Amino acid sequence: MVEGKLEGDARHPMQHGVTKTAQPWSFNKTGVPYYCGHTSLWFDVMPREWNLPLMSGRYGDFDAEGRVSGTPCMTFIRKRLPAN
């Protein structure tokens, strides 16, 4: 992101793909690099499907140059399952 290697950024010839529509695996946002979708799948979607919500992830906020401009990306790992 910082080097301008994402689709739609003219700063670098390499153009990694990003989501065109909001998806559950893209943190319900558009413009998320496909690579970052792994975080949502492995730490949010799949653990909930396995009924083991021990992990969760959050996609950050970035400026036009790809620098964190607010909340950073984070992954949370819990020590125990949440109470029902």
C-alpha cells in the first residue's frame, strides 16, 4: 500500500487486486487488497463457522499513500471463548 502497488494506484507498475464490492471476507469494505482478505477468513469467518470464536480481525484506515490514517489493522486472539 505504501509503495503504491495496489490496483488503481499509478505510483507503481505492479497492481495487486482489491475488492470491487463489499464482502464478508473483506471486512464489508471495498478497496481491500485480496491478500488482506486472508485475515478476515482465518481470524473471523472460519472460527465462527467452527463455533470457536477465539479470534477476530479489524481492517484499518489508510490515506491515499497507503499510510495508516486512523485505526490500524489488528488481529485479536482471546484466551477463552466468550460467554454465551
